[in-house]
Amino acid sequence: MVHGEWSRREFFRRSAVLGAVTIGGPVLLSACTTTSSGNALEAAKSSKKIKIGIANEAPYGFTDQSGKVTGEAPEVARAVFKAMGIDNVDAEAVSFDQLIPALNARKYDVVAAGMNIKKERCDAAAFSIPDYSALTALLVPKGNPQQVLKFEDIAAKKVKVAVLSAAVEKGYATDSGVAEDQIVTLDSQDNMLRAVTDGRVYCAALTDISLKDVLSKSPGAAAEVTPGFDPVKDGKPVVSAGAFVFRKDDNPLREAFNVELKKLQDSGEWTRIVTPFGFSADNLPKPGVTTETLCAV
């Protein structure tokens, strides 16, 4: 996923030079720094500063053309940390597949990138309570002549589908019977859109939020987004939910964050914050969906 025309790889190369950026401020030309090796909550409250990791993926967390870090996850993080008495939130951009390794290497204290809660990720780090839920959707040619609406249709009609590298949709596709030679892995949302409009693939799979975002930036594109759906695995629907990620030894920070995040969700303030990024109250975590249940899947 990208903002504008930057791919993950392009932004990663740039971020290696630019270093940390401050939410709401200009890019800081400084080297990457490590976070405190002690109690992260106490350190953040004492300094009134904390660092988050993003992957430059719109609309979840990205740097806009002015150099400001924004998106659903950074803006929610800002509100949560402000309620905790932590006013300054810095951000560091890394490639998506390096978000958890860099967290555990103490390059920052929290991943704020809309990361899906998955068992293998839970084995490496600790997730907050679910921040949002999202349906999966397909980007298809205008009019959807093949009437492909779900992964099972892709398998049955033997059309090609594009997925993002390191994203969950490839697994959803193969679990639904899509053959490996039907799947094309690409590195950005823009390239997925081009692959569909150029006819190199019939469709592209991602969250409905992401696909609507990329299409809104190319209003003349001959493509549309299908209705959202829950993928199916072993005959059961797979519920997707994203959350913030912490190191396993930072439970005090995670627990304090959870308290304030839940207050935002319950008060309606969460919905106000996320609406500019294509989210709505419909994307609030579904009742009964917990981090523990998702980590067990």
C-alpha cells in the first residue's frame, strides 16, 4: 500500500535517509535511535515522548506530501497517548515485514500501522485490544463482467488475482482453493490498480477500506470495488481486525494504552478521528472479537 506514487521499497529507501519524523511536523534529518531498555511506560510519561513504527501504507499510516505522518493508526495513537499524558509522538517508517523485528530491536515502542492480528504475529509480539475490523473486497474491472465477488469465484473461474507482498490475502486465496499460478504478488496498491486496469490480472484482493482509498485517488480508473465479505477458512468465516503492537515485556504500556483506546471507542471519539481516512462506526471491533480469540486462530 502506498500514499501517492511511493511504493513500499521507495519509501523504505527514503526513510533510511530521513530517519524519524514527528507527527504533525516536518521530517527530521536524524539517524534512527533506540528506545529505552527500561520500563517503556514510565520512560514515555517522564519524557512525554514516544516513538511509533509505520509502514507508509495509506490509509493506515503514511507520510503526506507536506511531510506529516498521518493516517488512521497514527491519529488514534496520538489521541490515546495524549490521554495518557504523552504529548509528543515520533514515527519511524520501515517496510511492513520489518515492523515487528524493528519493534523488538527497540527502534520504537509501538507499531501503529493497522496490522492484522494473526497467530504467528502474536507469537512474536503483543497486540492491543482490536482497534478496528475490516472486510475483504476485490478490485475488479468496471461492471465486473465475470461476476467475481469472492475468493471461491476466483478459484472456480480460474482468473488471476493480485495480492500485496506480506499481506494476508494470499493465504485467504489459497485457503479458498485459488491455485498458486493464479496469484500475482505486487508491492503497492498503485501497481495492483494498474494490473487490473491493464488486464494483467482480473482482480486484486485487499481490505475494502484500502481498495476504496486507492480508487478514490484515481477517479477515472475503469475499476470498481466489490461488496466487502469475510473470507472462509475450514468452512468458517475469518474475521479480520487490526491493532497496535507492543513488545511482550511492555505489558504496563500496552495495558494503559488499552484503557484509553477503549474509552475512545466507547465515547464516539474514535469514529470522529478515523472518518477522514475512510473508516466509520461500522469498522468498530465486532462484539465478541478479542485479541485472545484472534491470536488463537
